[in-house]
Amino acid sequence: MLDIHNEILATTRASAIIRAVSVQTLWSGYGEIKRYFLEGGEYPSVIVKHIQLPEGSQHPRGWNTPLSHLRKLKSYEVERKWYQDFAEQTATLCRVPHSYHAVEEGNELLLIIEDLDASGYTIRLDPDDVTLEDAKSCLAWLAHFHAKFMNVAPLGLWPTGTYWHLDTRPDEWARMRNTSLKHAAKAIDSRLKHAKYQTLVHGDAKLANFCFSETGLVAAVDFQYVGKGCGMKDVAYLISSCFEEEACEKYEEELLNHYFQQLETTLDNNIDYQEVKEEWRLLYPYAWADFYRFLDGWSPGHWKMHDYSKRLTRQVIDELKIK
């Protein structure tokens, strides 16, 4: 069994651990994230993600299947690889935690990373608090992230990023109620996978995974589902996590324009920005329909399955001429 305290002290050169506070338990009983406050050493505190792979887990929606278990195992391997090989390539405008140490032993994995609270990213928002400007800050982060990793091979990451992509969700697909969307699922997935311009997507870019600073900058956490994909998958998912139906409709153009403006400012000059924009803007409804497909099989009646979602999904199905 891992000696967490010794690993923390050795990594941080702290003289003592003052106290530990639980941040959250991991999905389906796979461990816990804690904040450790330290005395001496290099950092006042660190975040420790302790993954313990259980013999039997309890999924809140009943998805305790071998495939679900394997997907989670893979996600933790991916996160470790992300911090090991990719995280240090990011910059201030797509800030992520620094990785200090990772160790694996038996059925345990320990990640010791930077405490973003101690670095000034102390604010967390939920949909009741988020403003249009907050959402734009997150979209700016995504734009800089996507520009940084445009056409980068996802070595050791998910071949297809996002936790809901079709290849890993056959059970949810089988349970879908929307037959037209079910028939269109593979075509939608194919359009997104075969877009000319691919980047690394965060894969779980919801509002809850962004940390805000008083200066307006944001950082992102939780890289279990980072992998190759069209950037619109992150963008649609982020917007869906910030706003309900009316606001999604009202601010669609403003939010997408902001994202693409930010992308233009940072994209490598060797990449044709106009081509990227034209292709990805057309794929925004496809990204939304792709996530709607997952919800239809995973949680029918979910609050994100509103009329705005339905309109975009219907638009895609009509374009594909699926009955």
C-alpha cells in the first residue's frame, strides 16, 4: 500500500503535513482528491489525487459494467501520461496545474500536482453564478489550448478525446430512445473524427473543471479524457455546462465569435485559420448532436436535452438525410 505522507514529503521537501482536507471523492468510488497543507519545503499546499481501483464499484446511474471499469482505468493512465508528457507545453493563457510526482503501486495510483488555489486560482463557479464574460474566459482558454495542440499526435492519450465518444459508449447507444439520432450516430461521429483539422481536446471541459482568478485568467483541471478531436466538441460541451436553453440560443454567435477570435490570435501562422474556422463552425451542431446522443442513452430527460439541443440535433440529422 502506498505511503501517501512519505511520497508527499519526499516530493515537496516539506518538513511536515499540517492537515489534509477532502476536495472530492472520485466517480464511482475510485478514490479521492485531497488538499494537503504543508510546513517548510517548496509549496504551502499540494493537491493529491489518490486512485484506488476497487473490487466492485457503485456507479450512480447503474453503469457498473466491465467496459465502464476499463474506460476508467484507461482514463487514469491517460491523465498520468498527460501530466508526464504534455502539461508543461501549455502556457499562461491555457494554464494547467504543474505535475510534481506520480507513482503507481498495485491497484493504486498517486498524482501529486500544484494546488491552483495557492497560485491564485481560487474561484469556482456554477451555472447559477456564471456570466457571459466568465464563459468567454473559458472559451479563450479552450482556443489557446486547441491552437497549442493543433495537429499534435495524441501519443498515450485517447485516440478520440471526450468521455462520451461513440466507440466507448455502446451500452448507452443501445439504450437510445431517439431512433433517428441512433441511426445517425455513426455518421455524426465520423464527421467529427474525419475533420481535416484535429487538435487535442480537453474532453471534459465543463464549467466545474475551470478555476478562476481575480485577474480574470482561468486554469483547467481533470485531464482523464484528453485526446484527439475537433475543438468544437469542447466548445459545445462548455457552453452546455454554462447556460440553459434561452441563453445558449441568445449568445451562440457571440460566444463562437469570441472563441474563433481568440483562436486566430494564437494559431500558428503555418495553419490556415480561415480553413479551420470554416470547417469547425459547420461542425458545431455536430459536436452538440454527438453529446446529445450520449445523453439520450445515458440519462434520458437530462436538463441539457432542451429545445436548443433538439434543434441543433435535428438540423444535423436533416443534413445527413437520416430517417
